[in-house]
Amino acid sequence: VGTERVFVLTYVDDLLLASKSLAAVQEVKKLVMSLFDCRDLGEAKSFLGFQIMRDPAAGTIKLSQERMVVD
């Protein structure tokens, strides 16, 4: 969508999309889903062992591997 950046993180058959623009993410997701047989699992809570915590009010994202360290 325009000049919005969309970051596509991939590992084997896992995919994570990230952008400041929800519309841009939706457009890339639509394109990927039209090309490949895949499922949308909704908002990511974790990716490759990283926990993802969002604070929309503060506009921040925190990544943690605490669970991996504890295990």
C-alpha cells in the first residue's frame, strides 16, 4: 500500500508480518494467501521462541525469551 514498509519474517513454514500500517499488512497477507495454502492465526503472541507483548497505549512492542530461559 503506497510506500508503507511491511516486514516479512520467515522461518521454514512460519511467517510473521509487521508494519505501522494495518492496511499494508492486510494487503501483503492477502497476496501471500492467494499464492500459498496458508492460515491466518491472528495476532502473534510468540514467534520462534520470542514472546511478543504489545502496549498500544504507549505504542511499544517488547520481545522476550524469558520462557525459553526458564525452560
